[in-house]
Amino acid sequence: METPLYIYNYTQNQLKMMFKQWDLPAYTSKQVFSWIYQKQVMDFNQMTNLAQKTQSFLKEKFTFNCAELHAKQISEDGTVKYLWKIPSSLSDTSSEVIESVLIPMGYKKKAISRYTACVSTQAGCKIKCKFCATGIPRFAQNLSTAEIIMQILEMQRDSQIHFSNVVVMGMGEPLDNYEATYQAMKILNDTDGINLGRKRITISSSGLLEPLKRFIHDDWPTSLAISLHSANTVIRNSLIPIARTNSLEQLKKIIRKYTFVRRLPVTFEYILLKNINDQIQDAEQLAEYCRDLLCKINLIRYNPVPSLPFESSDETQIQKFKAVLKSKGLPVFIRERKGLDISAACGQLGLKKLIPNSPTTALPSIT
Ligand code: SF4
């Protein structure tokens, strides 16, 4: 018997081509796609507009299961962290897990009004930024398209929440797992799929130049965020090892092309590390780097990781840093800290590997 294929690995076009080879009607891929992603059905027998023999045929070819919920933690601020065991590690006692986070974003009358889903693309990360927990253990593996998509579908199923946005800012460098992430983004964007527009999906990259060129050429259906963290070459090189061969100047050229071609701003992410990149001259250098770019800047408070020597900047310093950027006319925001008490905040994923199942309480209400 053939090994079944993970259905979440395929875009609608790919399914169409496969179905054509199997002499199934051309419209079957659209029907299947809409059952899977819009009605969240995981059983071909429930796809009632498919012929019975098509249902049986597809049941033999495909499987839906591709991850197991290992644990779930809920923060006092409403953030939810999910830990998944992925198929390649299901029988592996070394306990390779990946994490995804459901982040409450907007509030109306004190109730949460929308959520963003943050997903991972790798188990571990080869970039090894000095301030990030994900880069500490050995790199384990790239995730498949199905494993990326599964995080979104399973979080949606578990929480019964329809996300307004997806950010690819979890474990891993998405452009270092290029093909699988690209396919997942196409499924997210497909109007018969999860149907999220380009502005509602954000890919975050540490600034790998060659994949970024491909990203522009392939017209990814997403927005782009760059983890900058310093506009000073020496400081950036010390925080992000790949910056030594992916220079700020070259990065700027590529970003300029992206903003010109897509007519969208790039978002710069800047983690403020006490006495390292949070001084007034650092803000001025950042402002100079951004001066002629279509961009916005997200300032992020550092979230502590045991064993790493960094500290978050003081609040007064954060406000001074922001004021410098604002005075230069740059759009600048301070990202709210979310999920710190369950190690789900920015830079903390992968910190806890296997934890016992924590009690799952009801999610806060949504207006
Ligand atoms: S910040 Fe992102 S790119 Fe850097 S080590 Fe962490 S997950 Fe990897």
C-alpha cells in the first residue's frame, strides 16, 4: 500500500495537476480546498458534493493528520502558546517540538476583538541571533508546508477563533525554509483557502540577501518585516552572525526594490537591549538608515532568556529612543509585550521543550 500524502502540503494548483493525472474532474481541487480550509473538514466522506468513488479514492491517497498537540499554556494576558509534536518526531524520544502562539491584539469594551497567529517554520534556527532562545539548541529540521499550515488550522480549531492576521515570526528563519514556507503562504492567501490578504500575512526575516531577492521576484503574497536591531554594522554583526556576509548596505538596496515593486512599507523590528543598541546615537543611526525608505519601525522590549546576558532597556530610555525617531518623521511603534509569563513573548520560543499538559482554561471573550 502507498504511503498516504499529507494533503496540507499542496497548493490548489498542485492538487489540480494531481487530480488531472488521476482523471478527476477539474473542479474537484476547488471543492476539496474549500472543504478543508473554509469548512475545516478533515474527512473526505463528509465532502458531500464529491462523488462517493472520488471520496474513497482520495481517502486512500491522502491523510490529514500531521501533528499532535503536546501542550497548551494560557497567559494571564490571554496569549495562548501551543507546543506541537511533529510526525518526524512522534516516535522520537528526544522530544522535538515546535511552538505557535495566538496573540490577542485589539480590545473593544475591555474584551479582545481580534487575534494574530504567530507560526514557526523550523524546529530550531540556524541564524542563532545572540538574544534569541530559538537559536540556542541545535537546529533540528525544516518544517513541511503541511506542518506550517497545520499550526494555523489546529489553533483555529482549538480556539474557535478566526484570526485577522498571521505573522511568520515564530521559531526559525522562514526564508531559510524557502519552498515550504512559500507554498504555505500561497495556501493562506488563496481565496478558496484561508483567504488572508497580503497585508494580513507578515514574513519576518533576519535579512538573508539571496532569498530576499527571490522573495521579491516570486511575488510572495505577504508583507515583509526585517529584524534589523541595529543600523550600526559592528553592533548588528555582533547580534546577528549572518549580518557579516549580508551587509546593511546591500540589505537596504533590496528593501528599496521591495518597497518600489510592492508599493508597501517594510517593517523594521528593533529589540532594545540595555546599553547595547538603545542609546541616542543608535536611534540617530537608525533614523539615518530609514531616512529615504518607505518603512515603519517596531520597537520591541527585550524578553529575558535564562543563560543569555541581555537586559531590556529602561522605560525612559525606550521613550527617548522613540522620540528621536518620531522627531525625524518616522512612523514608530512600541510593540506591546504579550505572553511573558508563559515564555511565549518575542525571542522566547523554544525555551521550554517538553512540559506537562497545563490546564486549559476558556479563552477570553471576543466581541
Ligand atoms: S530571532 Fe529569528 S532568525 Fe534569529 S535566531 Fe531567533 S528565530 Fe532565528
